[in-house]
Amino acid sequence: MTRPLRINLAGGWYHVTARGNNRQPIYDDDRDRQHFLNLVGEMVERYRVRMHAYVLMTNHYHLLIETPGGNISPAIQWLNVSYSVWYNKRHGRSGHLLQGRFNSVLIESKAWGLEVSEYLHLNPVRVAGQGMGKEDRKQYNAGRRAPATQEEVKRWLAIMRGYRWSSYRAYAGYERGKEWLTRGVLWGFVKGRKRSGADRYRREVEMQVKGEQKETPWQALRAGEVLGTQAFLERVRQVATGDEREQAGLKAIRVRVSFDDVVRVVEQEKGAAWGQFRERRGDWGRDLVLVIARRHCGMTLKELGEAAGDLSSVAVNMALRRMSGRVQNEMTLQQIYRRTIKRVECIV
């Protein structure tokens, strides 16, 4: 049997999962989990993807990832191989750690991105034995299971709020979160204006723990690989089959921030026009533009150099490294970087 086509869509959102071989654990301890997340951060930088949500379970992981460059396959393959090699070396084992190819579902972001992220973040309490597993939810929705007690709800909330190995704590405002985690887009999908994004998101997810449970999004899956409207599925099919007539309409499913968008946001943050600091070597405004454009615009070093005023690829790379180090070590710049990232993410 031939393997199904992997749709590498520019601007595509994907729910990605990979399981341990024979459903065996892929993380033995917190050092394994932390190293995996370090690799996720490196993947975000190396392949210029956006990580919208994640959760690490004992024998599998879930990621909600966006690929401005249409490179889901090489990005996840690099992640899985890098982690498997490290894990095997650390634990003195050989052979396959992960079971076959990773699984991915292409998602229509505005229609399903929020619900898929909620599904990911509820994983730690939706496991067998916790009282919120698949069979428990079936019984509850069919009226054959009594509503959860206050003690059960408190226990479930404590598990989810305290689970260190998902992005939920960052989304709900319980921790700052990883620098490579993109939250602004999903925060923007939650209805309501009076509350902060973290407050709205926390309420949206935790209401399901308290009893207002939704069905998992996978019941709406189309063609086994796409989660979205029928119109979205048809557009994806045209792109996947190489229909050149669809290229003019790719903007309907392509999500990419432009270099000019990034410049405008940094200009507002810096209080100066791009032309005033574009040619200043080492200026944090210029370097910040390069770092954020590298992350969000899907641009190569050469393209960044041309957009920034005929800089060489070497000069761009040095600026990226310099700014990354400053963001790590200078609190003021770290705050500016985080503010700017949030504003850029809200453009989408």
C-alpha cells in the first residue's frame, strides 16, 4: 500500500503527533522532556515555523504548528531523528524509538485552530483512570454518568494547571512560556474583549473541565487528513494536485506576515522611522526587525539582507546571533522583544 501524500502547505496549520514504537514510552524522565522541548525551540528557529501549542505525554506528543515555508515534513523529520538519536545514546539503546511516520492533520486555522489547541491542553486529564477519558466522556454525554463532583473538578484543574510539559500554563497565564511559543493568534480567536487573552483562554478551556465538554474535533475530519470546511478541503486538493489556477487564490489559505509589517511594528516600538536606524550596525531596532522577520516572514538570509539594505548573508547571520544573545541577557530588550512579537502575531 502506498503511503498517503504529505501536504506541505505554505502557511498551513498542522496537528502533528508521533508515538513510541509499540506504544512504549518516549520520555523516561524530566531531562528527556526538557531536551525534547529544547529541540522544538531549535526547530522553530532552524525551519522558521510557528509553534502554537504542544503537550508531551508519556508515549507520544502533540504539536500545533504553522509552516510559513510549507516545510512540515523536513521540520518534523529533523525533530524526530534528532531526539531519537539523543534518547538512544543517553539510555544505551538502539532501534526505532518512534512508530513509523509522524501523523499530521492539516487544519483550517480560524475554523478549528482554537479547538485543536484545547484538545491538546486537555490531554493530561483526558487519560484513562482520571475519570475524563474517552469512555467516561461517552457515558457522560449519553447521560449514563453522573456529573463530576467538586473534588473531581478540583483534582482535574490541579493536574492541568500544574502540568509542566504542555503550553497550557503559558496560555492561561500561569507562567511566562517559551520564547518560541506563539500565543497571540489563538488568544485572538477566543471571543470577548473585556478580559485579557490569557483570562479568556483559561475560561474557555477550564469550563470543559467543569462539565461543558465538547466532542473532540476529529469527528469533523474530511478525507482523513484535513480539518476544515468543504471549501477549504477543495482548495487544499487543488494545491496538492499542482493546479496552477489555484496559485492566484493561495492567499485564502496562506498566512504570512510581510517584512514591511514587521518594520512598522518595530518603528512604533522604537519611536523612529526605519530609515533612521536601518543602516546602524548593532542597533537593536534593526536587529530586532531581522530576528522577527526571520521567524515570521519565512525569509532566507539573502532575502533579509536585501530587504534591510543590501546586507550580506554573513552580516545578517551575525546580527541574528547578536540580537538573540542580547534578548537572553538584557531584561529591557527581552521585554521589548516579547511586546513586539505579540503585536506582530496579532496582524494575522
